[in-house]
Amino acid sequence: MIVSPSVLSCDFGNIERDTKMLHSSQADWLHIDVMDGVFVPNISFGFPILDAIRKHTDKVLDVHLMIANPDKYIQDFKKSGADILTVHFEACPHLHRTIGAIKELGMKAGVALNPHTPVSFLEEVIKDLDLVLIMSVNPGFGGQKFIPSSVEKVAKLSDLITKSGSNAIIEVDGGVNFETGKLLSNAGARALVAGSFVFGSPDPLETIAGLKNL
């Protein structure tokens, strides 16, 4: 299992400390949630925070854009150190072109689906994707309750990936813990995003290790 702790839940007064903690952990990726207050009803952080995180780790930066007009910023996220750049299906009227632009810059391309968006909408681009991010909560805020139907959605996506011959990894974000993580793993998820579950635990390193071994 690929574990991608969400930096959104870290202590921003000690972002260097928390980044170094994640760097020393069994986490594979660091998940960076970028929100603009337009596409989602919250504002998180942008390039200065991403630049600061990049200075303290060489692990994969798994950048999730919850923003309108993501095409405008693809090159900037590359410059700030993004390794994976995930855009929302719902924010991209020309999704195939957006995916191509991300990959042309040498990043891996991901597409996120909101809870209401069916996986069938990705049929025409699934072979072009490196990652599909299933939102198991409505995007915008951490600490939300897991949507149970997400497990079936992951299973449907896994079937689509297998039938299409795609190599895309299924990632899930929202309400992930040991219990939901096991259900998602059994359904075909290969990467889990966890924010409050990691940073709110008494021992984040042990929690990350537990997710890693699901």
C-alpha cells in the first residue's frame, strides 16, 4: 500500500518539523491539498508552502489541485517540485489536453472524482492516466466522515482499469483509517491519503506504518 499523508492536517507553525517527520516515516508520498476558495469552499496554501516542503524532503510530492482553471498553473507546480499533479474532472472542460500538458512537463498525471461523479466518465482517458483519486468525502475540509459507497466506486474503477489495460493507480482521500483503509484495499485501492488520522494520532509514525501494512 502506498501511504500519502495529507500535509493539510499538519501543524503549520511547525511545518519543517512535520515534513521531516514524514520524510523519516514509512510514508511513500506527501499529499499536498491546494484549495482556492472557488472550486471548493476553503482556501489552503500555494507555491510558497510547496517550495518550503520540497526543501525538507525528496519524497514524492502528490499534489491535489482543488482549484478552478488548473491549466493556468501547471508549469508553476512543476517548478515548485510536484511529482504527481492531480486535477479534478469537474474543473477541466478539456481534460485530455490538461492531462497531456501535465505529462509533457514530466509529472505523473492524476484525475480526481468528486463523490457524485461516476467512474465511467473516465473511460476515454483512463489509459492516459497514472492515477485516479477517488474522493470519499466532499472536498474542501479535513476530518470528514467517510462515504461508504466509495468502496463500491473503487471496485468499479478497478474493473474499468483492468478491462482497459490502464496502469493507473487508484488513490482514495477522505475518512481513511485502518478500518476503511482495509475495505478500500480489498476493493482495489493502492494508495491512501490520510490527514487527521495520522496527525491526530498519539504516534504518527506508527499510524503510517499500520496503513502501510494493510
